[in-house]
Amino acid sequence: MENPPPYPLKSVDNALHAAALLQQEGALRVTDIAERLTLSPSTAHRLLSMLVYREFATQDADRRYHPGPLLRQVDTMESSVAVLRRIAGEPMARLVGQVNETAQLMVAVGGEARFVRTVECDQVLRVTDRAGRAKPLHLTSAGKAMLAAMEPERVTELYRTDRSIETAALRHELNAVRENGFALNHQRTETGLTAIGVAITVRPGTPCAGLALAMPTARFHTGLVPELVTALRAASSRIEAALRETPDFPV
């Protein structure tokens, strides 16, 4: 699993995590940040006040916080991420209850897979929360699943400025993902971590998210793949069905 720095600064970590949540989800209240970061409301308020001071956040008349000027420079799918995160919660919890491995929800932002929700399993050795982090799309399992679900022209456009990524090998890998219906990340983003991912697609050719099960490599073997993929597909289908019935989600 990814290790923290040897001398972590918790206050800095909390501030960066809060900024990432605002960037990805848009409007949040003090109580939202306090709950998500396991902080007292007073501590969350002081943290958000500092983000406002440094222009990483703004506050509206209803006392909600929004991404500030320094965060708005990144295209983030703010409103849709908040809806997606809410709707995916129950299917993800159900998925984790079935297989007892950590579930991760990601969205594609440019060439990155942004982690927007994690539901951890209860095993002692487990993959922990990655919310707010980003990894290259073509390396993560859910990211590859999203790429495979995109129109080929969109994939080419994503990597127009870096042809070293969109190679024949990647195209071959994405073809295999389409045929198999899932993608595998075997220690490509983190040593000791293996993940299986599928795309969440409401409209063909335009995946709105990716869903992955992540586990310590020591606990993974190929015999688990059918069970994990079946559970993932069931969870992604439930999320897709709920999104189609949600009027405030941009299908």
C-alpha cells in the first residue's frame, strides 16, 4: 500500500484533502468537511477559513463553500461528481459486503483517474481511502475500463500531446478489456496492490465513472476473477440504473 511520508503534517494533509473535495464536488458545508475528514466542526471551519484566505475556496450567502479561483482552473465535473458519489454509496457498500475487499469510485478528468469515493473492507490488511488522489487513466483498472468504453477518437484526443502513451500496446490492451468486460491493474500504480475495474456507462461511448475492487496482491489470485467481476458488474449496473432515473445527473 502507498506509504505516508516519514514526517506527515496532519493539518496540511487535511487542508489538501478538503481542497480536493471542493474541487471534485463543488458546494460543501462545514459539517460535510468535518464528517468526511473526521474533524470537529470548529477545526473544519478554521481549515476552510484558511482555504478562503488563500483563494482555494469561497463562501456563499448560505454559508456553503465552493472551489476558489485557484481550483477553478481545473475542469472537474463538480455537480455530477456529487450526484454520482451519493448514488454510488449504497451499491458500493453492498459490493464490499459481498467480497470483503475495498471498492473505489473514479472519474476521468483529462488523462487522470480521480478517486472520488472509497468504501473500505474490514480486513486488517486492506487498501485504504484514496479519495482526492489521481493516477494516470491508462495505469489504473477503472481508468483502463473507462478508456475502453470511450470512442476511439476520444482516446486519441486525450493523448494527442503525448503519443508515447497511446501506443499499439495500449490499443491492444483496451481491445482485451472490451472483450473481457473488465480491466486489471497488477501492481502498476502501487507495489503490492492489485485491482479489477469496470466502467459505469449511462450513454454508450461516454463512461461517466469507473468502479474498482482493490486488494493486497498477496490476497489476489486468478481464480477470484470470475466472482469479483460478477460482483463488480452487478454493482455498476445498479449505479447505472439509478443514474438514469436521476433528473439532476447529466446523462
